[in-house]
Amino acid sequence: MPVQRVYIGVNGRETDLIKLSSQRSDVRKGSVTFSVLGPYREDAFYLAPTGLMMADGHLQADFAVRRKNFNLYKLPGTPPDFIKADGNPMPPADAKPEMPALRAMLQREYKGFELPADLR
């Protein structure tokens, strides 16, 4: 099923994550992934506020059909030390990433993943 939205739920509030990029691929028939998720897979990158990722809550998804509030991950996550040391882990609502730094990180860490057009 296609993903309709991904968000973080903390203290009864939902914060939608910004989708940067995604790509779909076929899943090999007979695989465990196929038996759980079906014939298609979607890999995606989302921007998530660090402060919310360190809160007590859930990373959740709504699918296009019949599935809402699906828990993807129980928060808090385990951030690296440099994130823990950040005195202000919640960015302003209108904050944007530094695109050259984001592009460099995606190219370094996720080789083979097609970058969105505005990051190429």
C-alpha cells in the first residue's frame, strides 16, 4: 500500500514529516518481505525534528488504504553524542536544511539512491 503520510506522535500531538525523496521497487515473490508487505516496496527520506525523535512517542505512518496510525518505531531513539549535546534540538517551524550538506550526506551514506531533483 502506498504511504499517505509519515509523522511523529508525541503527547497526543502529530507532527507531519517532510518527505524529501522516495523510490519504489518490486519485492521478490516468496521472500519474507513479500509475505509481510506485498509486491511493492517504497524507500523514502524524511526530515524529522531531532527534539521529537528524542521524545517519548512513536514514529507513525498512514497508508493510502485501510491503515492509519501504524507504529513504525517507538521513540525515543538513541541519538549520537553530537545531537545529545545540542542545546536546542527543536528547529523553528520554518527551518530548512542546508541543501549542500544534505546532498553530501545522502550521497555519502546512501549510494545508489536517486536524489530528488532539487538536490542534484
